[in-house]
Amino acid sequence: MKKTLALALTTVTLALTGAVAAQAADLANSAPAPSYEESDVRDGVKIGYLECEVGGGVGYVLGSAKEIDCTFKSTVGAERTDRYTGAVRKMGVDLGFTTRGKLVWAVLAPTAGYHQGSLSGLYQGASVEATVGAGVGANVLVGGTSGSIHLQTISVTGQLGLNLAATGTSVTLTAAN
């Protein structure tokens, strides 16, 4: 059972790494936000994206904690921006180190509206990352405020370093003044 789980995790991690390793290097080096097709947005109207700079750090086998600095950028109406700070905490297998990274989420709402600080809250789920030089990760996180504006469930991470992680993950966002 353990061998099967380890093999499955390794296969998924290597597939993620091989498929988008070149894109990860671009993400970690300040690439513009991804272009999301309207057909990809099923649970609301895409009103913008949240782009987070993730601080570097070391994975301590059972987990890690890294600070993030995020900017919400509106794609509808006036080009509004809003800053958030917070932390990414991981619990599970997290081996290695990263020097920096970038996390990008689409922001959805039932209508094309946004209020300052609407993305504050706790998001929880799981992450898988593989990094050798430039690497990628995928996060499946849900949560936030009880309001109607939310982050797309799946986000993409790009980072630089040497790291392998399969963890339970929480992201806390707080509106910055």
C-alpha cells in the first residue's frame, strides 16, 4: 500500500513537473497573470486575479510556513488593485528549500462587483509541488469569507529551489491598508 501510494505521488509530481516546468520559471520571474477563458469560469464571473509573491523557506519534513504578499487586480470596470498579506502553512511531506515563488488565482463573483478586503480569510486544502531549479505546484483550496466573492478552487504555483511536497495546506489572507 505504501509503495503504491508513493509511486502514485511520484508519478503525479513528475507529470506536473514535466508538463509545465518552463511555465514555472516564467511564473517565478514575474510573468503576467494567466489568461483565463470565460468557459473555464463556471461558478461565477471572473472579476480579476490575485497574484501572490511567496517568500522562500525550508521544508522541515513535516511542514513549512512562508509569508505571502498579494495583489488583487480587477479585470472588469475600473482597474482596481488591492493588497493582502498572509501566510502559507503546509503540514505533510515537505522536503527541500525554495528561494521565492509566485501563486496565481482567478477571483470569481456571482456578479461583476468587488469590495475592498473581500478576499480576506482562511483557505484550506491540499498542495503538490516539485522543484528542481524551477518548479511547479498545484493547490486545491477552498474557504475565505462567508461573502460571495471567492478564489478559484485550483491555483498554480511556480517557484525556484529544490523541493518536493505533498501536504495539507492553509492560506491566510488579511487585507493590507
